[in-house]
Amino acid sequence: MGETAPVRGHLPDENPGFVGRRTELERVSAALADHRLVTVTGVGGVGKTRLALRAAHGVARRFPDGAWWTDLSQLDGDRLLVALVADSVDLADHTPGTATTGLRRRLADDRLLLVLDSCEHLTEPCARLVTELLAAAPGLTVLTTSRRPLGVAGEHVVPLDPLPPAGGDALELLRRAAGQDFPAAGPAGEICVRLEGIPLALELAAAQIRLQGAEAVRDQLGTRLDAPPEARFDLLAHTERVWPSRHQTLRAAIGWSHELSTPLERLLWARLSVFRGPFDLSSALAVCTGGPLDRATLPAALDGLVRSSVVRPPDAGGRLRMLDTIREYGATWLDRTGESGTVADRHAAHFRGLARRAETEWHGARQLRWYRTVDAHHTDLRTALDRLLRTDPDAALDLIGSVAFAWSCRGRLREARDGLEQALVLSEARGRVRARALWALGVTLVLQGESDPAQEVSERCAREARNTEYTEYAAHAEHTAHEEAPRGGRDRPGELTLDAAALAGLLALTTGRPMSAYVVVGHVLDAARGGPADSAARLRCHLVRVFALTGLGRLAEARRGALRLRALCQELDEHWTRTALEYQLALTGLLEGDPQAAAGHARAMLEGTRGLGASLGVALGLDVLATALAAAGDGERAADVSGTGEAYWRATGQPRRGLPGLRALHEKYTDTARATLGEPAYEEIFVRALTGLPQDGLDRALEGPGTPA
């Protein structure tokens, strides 16, 4: 393998401003060779994350199963710790067991490096999780960053000090950050000494150098740092966070940057601290306006914070963020203004509104855009949900009911289920919001393979839907005696009942009862007005009916129905249902004895699921493609695709599953391919694909003829 060959895993891109640290890098690299748990400790702003990231990139090739990065700074509490770590190692955990069951199984046989960045606010939960994972996975190595050690047996601690203040590295970092060249003797060198070589402090100073020049910054820092320690940063004193006295300099540097900011910039700094993940301008406007900060003044204040390096510049998607240490300072000031609760409520209301818009526009041309928006704002949607669970459970039920289906499609089943179950217990809301949440929970349980709980939730969903629509009909009839209720009627099911039927049909399909699925959706579709393109609920019911027809052996009818629905989806630019239809058409092709057509539809499905980031969908698509290739007599490619499929199945934490008809076909044609190719040859190709890069295997699988008409 060449030096430029891809490596398994996921690590963020390195900071181009990384300077020096050769000795520390060698120390961390050597420790990772000799110890299974290495923790880089140091004060906030000293460069722990940068060092860990550079070290992880440097040693990644030692780990056959990759190096994987988890940013824990986005968590406020440990409730979703396991879910976030699972997501970071591409485990779309579909298992119904305890929180760590799927993660332990995912890591058990792998040799990989897991990096947990920013553990300081979750030290004890991280220690428990790391202990459990190290015991379950003998090939696992963990690198953590924290302001203090985890305290786990066998932990090797690498303390990280600031850059030598009078050395060349500190000056070089200042030069790069400021975009200017400075002589070693002069104001820039004095700034490095005064700031004790602390990287974050130097970056803040560099931003001011760009605005004021090095001499002015040196003089201002002299005034600030020559004051008695107790006066340097007294505005940050509080009981929740303890700043070691020897790092008063960093406190002073952040406070100095705060003093140099305009009043509007300081107010925005405080309010932006409510965002735990990246944010965009529209979210900042929605959450942070009020008083002197309005839609006209906020963008300029935000630009000022970016120029002063308080806020990181926007990424390619236009999203900005603050480093933890700076955000913590802003949160302290927000407490002092007495606005913490108000801004947190505004943040929660904004993301609840975003969730509702995403659900409303799921059916149509903006589906993919909103799906990606929900994914991009995942951290702050979780933050908003946690806030609402404490302050307004009814609103929490509304928020999680709006995004849970998108989360489940993305593979975040544990988070969707956790949020739904909590909100359903805490909220007393009835009607549409509860019926929708029950539907989303039922879908999540089906995807986790929990058929018995899913059955109970499906029945509750159907009752809530019927009661809600009957109540709405009755209330409407009182006021408009000569008009029909717009959302169904006494005998005409509405959208809630349609979705409840789609859930019952989905459960029936996955438990091998296609006739039950056909009957339940057929009953409501026959009674409801409108066509399949009129709503997402109608489209889902028609999708279930097509799959039921396939399961009943009515293949020509199923194929005609699927092609009609696919044409509607193409007109709507609807992606999720279209992808599911390609799966059904691939299955129909196999059952009709046309493996080439099946392979084309399977590849179309894989393109769609890859765009949606749905690991379960990719696993299912690879299975049907491998079956089609085996049926066509291409045993080598079938083995390759099947090995890649196994890798994706492991990423779901579950053994292979799918519709009963496909499982039987897959076993039949796989046995044929093994016999034709020879067991040793088949197994060699299979294992090579299983242990290779899954993305590379998926790329190979997609090479072939396009989708048939």
C-alpha cells in the first residue's frame, strides 16, 4: 500500500496553523504504542485538541481498522455520550439492547484508535465508558484530551504545557495567525513572553495585531498583565469552573479580547454561547437578536467577532463556531446579564421551528435540503430538546416528533427512541402531536427489530389517530355544518390514520405477514380521498402496498405500482420513497428471474441511500445487489459486494436481515456462487472486501450498468 492510500476511520482535517510540538508528538506517539489509554492533559487553550489530532493522523496507519474522532464538547451531560461515540465510529446502532451493547460488539474484534476530545466536563462517564470498551475490545486503543486525567487504571498521562514563550515556535504561531512576519527582537517577541506561549492567547493577540499593529497590542497587554493577579480577570470569577492560578494569563488574554470588543460584540459573544455546535447567520439572527442587537446590527457584530478570532471563520457550508474556552467565557457573561434562560428558550424555540419546517417540507422538492439541514444542526436540535424536556415537555414532544423520522433514516435510532420515549412520558399533550410521536417511535422500534414493543406502539398510534381525527371532525362539524372536515371525517381517514396504517403495514411486512400489510393499508387507502402524491402519509401507504404485493407473489402488479410511484417521486423530487421503490423493484427483478434489471435497481437504491447517509439502507441494497450478481453467475463480484455488505451490516450492530423473501434468495444464490467459484476463492474475496475500506467497496459495487427504465 502506498503512502497516499486511504486509511479507515474518520479524523477531521488538521489545523494549518499547527506549529512545533515535536517532542510532545513523539511522546504521544510512543505512548500510543505502549499503552491502551493515553490522555493529553492541560489548561484550556493550550492546544490539546491540535496535538491529539496531529498525533492521530501520524499513527493512523498503525491501526488496521482506522482512527476515529469524537468531539465531546457538543454534549451537555452524559445522556447521549454512547450514542455520539457510536455515531463517530460509523455505528448506526440499530440494536435494541443496552446503550453500550452495539458499541462493544462493533469494537470487539477491531484494532482501532478511538479519540475522545474534550472529556473534562464528562470525566466520570468517560472513565466508565472507556473502562467498559477497553475490557470488551482487546484491540482498542483510546486517546483522550481533558483538563484532568480520567483516573482509569492503566491510563498514561501526557501533560501539555504552553509553547516556550521565548522560543521560535511561539513566535512562528503568532506570525502565521497574524499573517505577518515579525523579528524575534521587538514587540512580537514581547507579546509571546507576556502571553506565556499559550496558543489560544497568541491567536487572540494575532487578531488584534491585524487590527492595531504589534506595538499597540504589546502596550495593551502590558497594562493588562502588569496588574495584580486578582484584578486581571475578576469578571470571570465564579464557583462553577476553577481556573488554576498559574494560568491567569489565558484568563487575562480572553478578558482583554472581551474589553476590546464593542458593546454589541460583547452582547453577541454572550448570547452565541448557547450554541453547542456550529451555527449559521440565520440561526444567530433568530436566537441572538433583541434590544440593541437587531437584524441590521448583528451581522456587523458577528463580523467583528470573526475578525478578532473569538468566532472561527465560516466553513464551506457557511457555519461558524466558538472554541469551548471562549464559549464558556461567553456563558459566564450571559449568566451575569440574567439572560441565560431567555436566550436558551429562544434557542429552543428556533430549533423547534426549524424541526417543524423540516417535517412540513419532507414531502416534496425540498426534502433532501431539509434532511441535510436537520443533520447539520443535529447538535443544537439535541440541545433544544434537552432544554424543552426540562421546561416545556409538550414542546419537546412536538420537536422530537418532527425530527425523529429523519434521525431514524440517518441511523440515529437510539437518540430518536430516547427522545421520543422521554417526551411521551413527560408530556400530557394529546392529539396530533402525540399521534405523530407514536408513529415515529413505532418506525424506530421496527428498524431496531423490536416487533413486540412496536406492535404495542402501533396500536396506541392507531387509537390516538382515530380519536384525534374524530374529535377534529366533530369540532369542525359544529361550526361548519354544510362543509366537510378538511382532514378526513367520521368515516374518512385523515393523514394520522394513514400513517398509523403505514406503520402497521411496515411491521407486518418485517414479520413475514404480507397479507396483513396489504389489508391494513388497502382498507384506509380505499376509504381516503386523494392520490399517492397528495401527502407523505398517502405515499407511505402506497409504498407498503407495493411491498405487500411483492410478498404475495403478485409481481407484475407490484412492479407496475412501483414504477407509477417512482415516476411520481421523480416529479416531486422525493428521495426517501424513491430509494425504497428501487429496492422493491430490485427484489421484483430477482423474483421474476431478471438479475440484470435487479442489479440496476439495486445500484440506483445504493446511490440514493448513500446520499441520505443511511447505513441500513446501504446494507440492504448491497445484499440485493450481491444476490443479483450471484444469480447472474458473476460469483467474484457477488463475493466482493457481499463482503462489503457484511461490513455495513456490522455498522448497524445487527446481523443480516431484511424482507423474508430476499433473505431466502440471498442464501440460495450465495450458495450457488460459493459452489461455482469454490469456497476458498469466494471466502478470500469476501474477507478482503469485509476488511477493506467500506466506501471503496461501495464505489466498486456501484460500477455497472445504470438503472433500467
